[in-house]
Amino acid sequence: MKDSSGFDFKKWNTQGKYKFFNKTRLIWIILPLLFFFHIHFLPVALYSSLSYCYASEWKQAIGHRMWEFPKDHGSHPEYRTEWWYFTGNLSDETQARYGYQLTFFRHSLKKMPQQTDKNHKTYPWIVDDVYLAHFTITDIQNKRFWFTERTSRKGPGLAYAATDRMDIRLLNWKAIMKKNRIFIKAGHQGMEIDLELTPEKPVVLHGKDGLSMKGETQGQASYYYSFTRLKTKGFIKTPLSKKSVRVNGTSWFDHEFGSNQLSSEQEGWDWFSLHLSDGRDLMIYLLRKKDGSVEGASSGTIVEKDGTSRHLALSLINIQVLNKWISPKTKGTYPNRWHIKVPAAQIELTIYPLMDGQELITDASTRIIYWEGAVEGKGMSKNKPVIATGYVELTGYAGSLGGVF
């Protein structure tokens, strides 16, 4: 076979030193390049919509789970969506304060059977999962907020999550657990964290033994647990600092996985993770419907100083929005001051952001706009004054998330 110039491709391909270019090998050279551009330049929200049609292919979060740690800190590829989520409030030696978020997402595009070649070796370029990550730093003193994101297909040197332990990597960002300590690291264009996190309380299972309901439909749920209080030390660097500074503080870790969480009638959620100065921790999530009501499956968890925890039904939680903030970038209107009452846990708090502009516009990854930021407040816990610090996540205020997760 010759081209218009007279070059004989068939003869060229059959010569020994050019066997590398036979059809099979040429396909495996081209496919990774196609997949790279396919993953990096199409919106992940589109993938979510497409894979939602195949939700039945994945295992559903239904019923009691036999938890096994440290294995369950790892990936659960039998479920469609999964994330590992770190947030924290830190301070340096001068008492300057910082907040950070580092989140790794795994999202299955379509469940595929294991594929091997004739020698029974697994193809390393099979695209079944896409990995995404969000990284933020809030500089409280200078009122600055920085955000960066990454997206990659699963593959050698690209993205990876072990299934038997916590070992998650996306390029050079990572979260690894060794014995009882977690090491997280990320950096990009002057933003850097290099932190060591040590749990001060045992794993907390949310919902009913870790089954966190998101609606009334069977399988509309996730398996969800946390390390709610992690002693944190290490280094942080912002684009304003000349070098990394030593920091200490407290972090929170969430791990959640499921296949069919939000329905098309649900718009988004408000999530609170709060550390109280008396040693108690409070998690609340409110799922909002498009008609303005709150999903009845919304709930929370109170974690005592000794690590014991108790599920909080929606009927035990009262949150009043005291103020709102309009994003100058997206025009999304977010609540940004709250009065929280949990009479059954003897908690009453007023919470507010440490700065307003902590909004993420994730054009290069999830294509979702949300507010995620460091907060603080004060109030009463068991009839004694307390200070609260933590993080709040607000989704669906600048575009609905219904049917995406």
C-alpha cells in the first residue's frame, strides 16, 4: 500500500526494526493520547449525567455494612462516586491563622470488566475512573483565598487509589495513612501544604452505623464516616509568603462513597463541621429541595470529648440564617451567618465565615460552583461558653446539583 508520494507502508511495517508500528501497538499508543484529551477537555458534569444512566451497574449503599479498617480508608470501585475530604484551621508561630481544604474525588465513567492481554497482563490504560481534586488556602490575616484544581484519568503516574488502605494520589498531590497518622501534601503556583494529621478520636460512623440516607428512595444514600478531630502539624505556604511556615491546628477528615445520592428534585446541601473548645465536635448536613424545603433525611452527628457519638435526626436540629452574601463573580446568593440550636445536645451557636469570598468555580474539574470556607463562632455547650472553629460547605446556590452526585 502506497501513499501519494509512493511510499510503501506495508513493506516498511514488515521490516524487523519497524515492528513496533504494527496495528495493535499503534492502537495502544494512540488510545492513551485520545483518552487524555477526552478526560481533560470535556466537562465532568457531563460524565456524571451520562454515568447516572448506568447507576444500576454499581453497587448501591443499602443496609448494614461490615466496616473493616484500615481497608475501608481505601477506594471502593464497586461504587460510582467517592471522595476523601480534608479541611482544617491552622495557625503559625505568630498566631496568623489559615484554613485549608484538600479533597480527592473518584468518579466512575462506566463500570468495565477487567481486561487483560493474551499474557494475562492488565491493560494499564483502561479508562474506568476519573480522579479530581480541589485544593484551597484561606489567609485570614490578609483576607486572601486561593484555589486550584486537578483532573486526570486513572493510570500509571497519573491518578491512583489503593483498595486496601488510604493511599490516594493525583499527580504529585497525595494523602497516605501510615499506622495511625495521615500525611497529606499538595502544591501549585505558590500554594503548598505538607501536613501530618493524627486522630485524637476514633472513627465516627454517621447515620445508622455509617449508612447516611440522602432521601427516601432505596439506595439514595452513601456510606459515610469521619475522623472528626485530627491534631495537625506541618508546613503551609501561600503566594504571599517567601517560604513555608510551620503551623499547628485541628483538621477534619470525611470519607464517603455511594452510587445514587441526590435526586433531580434536590438542589444542594449545607454542611457544617465544627470543633468546640470543650472538646465536642458537631457535624450537620441539610439537603435542600428545589421547592425550598429541607429533605427529611437530613441529619447530623454529635461527637463527645471521649469519642462517643450520637445520631441527630433533622427534628433535633434548628438552623436560622442570619445574613447572606452575594458572590461578585457568579451572583450566587449564599447564607453566611447562622444561628444553630441542638437542644438535645445542649448546643447553641452563632457561626460566621472568617472571610466571605471563599467560593470555588471548578471549570477545570467538576464544573460545579460552591462555597467552602473556614468559619468560627461562639455560644453555649452544656450550659458553658464555648468557641467554635471549623468549615462550612454550601452547594446548589449557583446552579443545582440535583442528579449529579
